Amino acid sequence: MAPRFESVQSVRDGLRKVNYLADDGIAGVAFLADRLGKPILVEGPAGTGKTQLAKSIADMTGARLIRLQCYEGLDESKALYEWNYKKQLLRIQADRKSDSWSEIHDDIFGPDFLLTRPLLEAITADDPVVLLIDEVDRVEVETEALLLEILSEYQVSIPELGTITAKQIPLVFLTSNNTRELSEALKRRCLFLHVDYPDMHREKEIVLAKVEGVSQNLADQIARIVRSIRQLDLKKAPSVSETLDWARTLVLLGIEHIEAEQAKETLHILLKYQTDIAKAAKELSVDK
Amino acid sequence: MLDLMSGFISELRNAGLPVSLTENLDAMEAIKHIPLEDRDAFKYALGATLVKNNAHWRSFETVFEVYFSLRGPEYAIADDADAGDFWREMQEQLQSQDGDSRGAAGGAMDQMTPEEMMAMLMKALMAGDQALMRALARQAVQRFAGMEPGRPVGGTYYLYRTLRNLDLDSMPEKLMEASRDEVGGQLTPLEERLERDEHEHRIEQFKQEIEAEIRRRLVADRGAEAMAKTLRKPLPEDVEFMHASRDEMQGLKKALQPLTRKLAARLARKRKHERRGPLDFRSTVRHSLSYGGVPADPRFKYPRPAKPELMVVADISGSVAAFARFTLMLVYAIQGQFSKVRSYVFIDGIDEVTDFFKGTEDISEAIHKVNTEADVIWVDGHSDYGHAFEVFWEKYGRDVGPKTTVLLLGDARNNYHASQSWVIKEIRQKARHVYWLNPEPRSYWNTGDSIVGEYATHTDGVYECRNMRQLEAFVEKLA
């Protein structure tokens, strides 16, 4: 299969076109994932654009995004496939007389009676797809094993039907908020990408790209204030999405130049804990 | 290349990173697709295939620097260049590098006076000019570090020498003044604060450049393997509490937060899944409707096992303070997993500090208060476990109940005072469990004035807790 990307730089440029500003690491790993045909495990604090990365890659390559949201209690009938019992039942009742047992048996366990769930759908798709397995750390360790076959071989084994192999290798993204250690087996099959808070320059560019009507000056100030706040010892540091919300608020309020007073009043958009807000307000205004 | 890679990977393993064979193969495969001249891409390719845990990234970076620092386009030095050649080449490179990045001014860097150099540095820091900063870092190392090939001195020594000569401590003040001049007059406090952060960030960058430069030269002198060995640092979870440097302490603190989150999630899950509760009649009937009223799928209530009550008694005298602090932080970070947590600290007197943690969400603040405000000195401020335990029994002994788990933290170095181990015996009879956590290596126990063995006979177990990994394992067992 032809590679999707020419070079690391082309990944970067492509992502930039769909308004996602990647750094070297992100673009490099996405490029490698395509070349090696391996899934990417994206890890990092909440709100740093992990899910957005998958969406943007799909957008950029013109692929369909198939998303599997993980949660505790997810099982194979929700993730892989399920037999359509009702339809099978109808089929049996429809012609009781004619068919012999083996015919019906072969018939009701055919592809027509299979309900595809996200993972199987991604494998069987004819058009290019990007598979996003979101918050994979929420499923139990045992359920993780479900993913292993699909991640390394790009195939699904269904006892009644045999093995379904992928027609094309989809780009796979797994995201994790790191609430638990993922199993070695899963990690080994993936490329690992840690997405951290962006540095100041990238954050400024993100603000400029994503928020309409923000001036260079304001974006610069926003990025700098956010960086200062992140250096404090907080319960929850502001994420990129919160930075963007804050920038939008400031633009709406018609603020061109942030004063300490205004910063303090709008801090609750950036920070979600009362203790954090108090701490940041103190740091920003007293400044000694 | 193959030799280099296998050396690199075995060094990663030596540093404690779990690199499997398939990951090794993946890395080999990955670098085929990456243009080798692109050092960053190369690094990320290796990182993505070999490092699967963000906490290990720093160790990876160090090893990477050591093995591949001489292989970027700018630092292309033949592997077998002997030391003399190396210095000359370095010199030439400096000239040519500065030549194209800085023009004539940089080319003459060798002849600059120290004052001129400081002025250049100021300028570079003000403008945030990376190329100039790198060139200056090289120049500074060359000039001040006094490095000689073959000298058996560590990199820290050279770093210290360079930094002392550069006088970076006064730099933030000077930079502030320069910024003030730039806008012509006063900055608002907010702006001032932002400027300061910016400057600190840049100075930190500059320091890193210097460090990298020193490392580069040392590697060229001694070879990658020898260098990697001296730079090998334990992973955050393996850092010993008792010997952690300030930097490592910072790293530990950072590692603590995600760890507690993970631990709490795991404990909550364990509690929920370990066994089934009694039959939930209501839910069973509700679900039986989809089977035509046949209760085919019995439902069970979530089990709600009693959460243990915890009493932490910690020695906070100098030698083990860091350990006590960490354990307290960890315990309070997951206090939701216990029905009640009470904590006491002692040196030779004992004081209850539970209240410091109440009503505050900021654990480090509370710990700070514990260290400064708790009344723990009775006579001379040297550990006296015996007296502390005696007072504990007198004052708080009646609060120990059959649900209580008592945690004793310390190295049991009692300065040859009376042990009063009967207290522990009494406590054990009333409490559910008594555990002792000792931050010293097991081989030091019961040597000198350590009497942990004497206490141990009355506890349910003494655990060695030298690092995060051991502490985590213990806490998981506890809850």
C-alpha cells in the first residue's frame, strides 16, 4: 500500500492546514506510524489535543474517523461484533419447512447477520479510515486483550466465520489519560507518543490559529500568563482547551491588553479549583 | 551503526528501562524511514519505539545525548579523532558556526574580553536567540571550565566552574532592568512577573546548553560507554528517599501525583471487583423482564467492605524527614480510601498533626506546616522513639481500636535511649495491624543505634521502603 505521507514535514504542513499545530515529536511519530503500520498510543494530561490529533489526521488525509469510546465494562459485543439474534430468529421462523438444518446453520452465521462494531468496522472498511480508541485506560486489563489481535495483525477472528483480515491498514490512535498502567503487551505493539502542554511559542500559535479576532499582542500575553500559571504547584494546570476558552472570553470582552485585575476576574475560566484560583490570583497580583 | 545501536540499547537497559526485543527491532525498522541527518526526528523515532513510559523520558534523553551527541550535522567529528584533533576541530567549528550565524562579531569571539562576552550573553538572553546562546555556551565552556583530556573529574565539576565564572545569579536582575529600559519606564506588576518567568526560562535554557556542551566534550574524550555509566541516574521510582538530591526530590514530587491518582483508581476498582455482594433483588427482578419474567440473570449488590482506619506515626528528624513527608503526602492523597486518617509526628516529643491536613486541599502546604509548626521537641531534638511512643500511648492510646491500622515510620535509630517497646506490644493487642516502614536498606537494620529488630517482634511486619516503588507496593497492600 502506498504510504500516506511523504515526509515528516509534509505531515506537519498537512496538519497545519487543518488547524492543528504539531511539534516535531507529534509529526514524526504520525509519520512513522504510517510507515511502520503500527498504532500510536497517545498519552498526556487532559486537554492537550490527544483526541483532536486523531480527528485532524483523519481530516487531513480525507479518511473517515471511526471512534470507539472506552469505558469500564466495555466488552466484545460493543467493541468488535455481535450476532444479530433477532434477525437470525426471524430467518429461522421465515421458512421452517424447506431448508435442512445445515443450510440454515450456515446461513444464519453469515456476514448478513453480523452487526459490526467500531473495531470490526474499521477493519472491513473499503474507504480509508482512521480508528480512534479513546481513553483506553478506562477498560479493565482483561478487556485490553480484545484489542491485541486487531492492533498487531489487523485482523479479527470470529469463531463461526473465520478470520477477517483488513483490506487496508488503518491508522490507529489509542489515547490514554494514564489513570492506570497499561499492560506491557499493549504498549509493546504501539508507538508511544507523549503529548504535553505546548511550549509558549506553540501555544501562542495555537491561540492565533484557533481563536478568531485575537491580536498578536494579546495571544503573546495569553501564552505567557498561562505558562507562568502552569509553573505554579496546582491541582490541575490549565489545559490547551482552557487556554482557548480564556482567549475567546478575552476577545469577547474586547480586551486588548491584559491587566492584573482583568486576569484575576477571568481566572475561573482557566482554573477549575477554588484553591488553584486563589493561588494563581495571589501570584499574579502580589508578585513578590 | 548497528554496533552503536546495540550499545545504546544495552545502556538503556542498564539504566533500568524495560526494552524488549520486539521494541528493539521496531526501533531498527523505524530509523530506516527517517533521514539520519535530522537529529530531532531520529530522537523521536527512537523514543516512540523504545520508551513507553513518560517518566522514563529523561533517562532516555540523557543516554541519547551521550550516544548521539556527536552525530548531529554541526558536531560531525570522526569517531576515532584523538583528543588533540578534537580540540582543534572544536575550535574551527566554533569559528565557522559563529561565522554563519553571527557574522563578524561571532568570528572574533575568541578574542573577546569577559565583559564583552557578558554583554553578548545579555543580548542573547534578551532576544532569546538560540544560535547565539549555543555559541556562547560553547565559548564559556571552553574558556572557563578548564577541561583537560583524560582528567578524571565529573561533569558537575566543570559545570560548577563555568557557572561560577559566568555569574548567572545576578543575571535576572540585570535582565529586568534592561526590559524596563526597553519599554521606557515602569512595568505593571503582572508584566514584571511575566518578564521574570521568561528570563528564568531562558537562563535555564542557557544552562542546559552549557551542560550539553560539557557532556559532548566529555563523551569525545572518554567514549560513550564510560560516560553513560557516570551519568546513569535511577528512574524516579527507584530514587532512594534518604539520598535524594534536590532535583531528584522535585522529580519525585512530580511523580507522586500521577502515582496517587493511579493508586486511588486501582484501589477503588479492586474494592469493587474483588468479590460479589449479596443478591440485589430489585435489580434482578428488573432485569428478569427481558427474559419474560424468568430471573435468568441474577444481579448482586456492590460489596462495600469496611475501609481501614489509619494512624500514621512518623519520625520527622533530619535523617528520615524526606521519607516521612512522602509517606504522609501519599497517604493523604488517597485518604478517600480510608475511613479516617490521623497522623502524628515526633522527634523526641510527639504531636498530632491531623488538623493541619483538615480543610486544606493543598497537601504540600500542610506538610510545610507540619515541619514548621508541630511541637515535636522535648529535650534536645534528637530522635527518642521510646519517649515518643510512651507519650503517644498515654495521650492517644485509647483511640486505637480494632479497626485501626497503625503505621510507624522511621529508621528506629534511637540514639541509645530506652526502647519502650512494650508500647508497640500494647498497641498491637488493640489494633488490627501494626506495620513499620523503614527507609533504610535492610542490611543496615540493627546496626549501630538502630533497634528496629526489637520493635519488629511486636509488629505485624517491618517493610523496607527505600523508594517510590516499594512505598507504592506497600500502600496498595494496605488499603
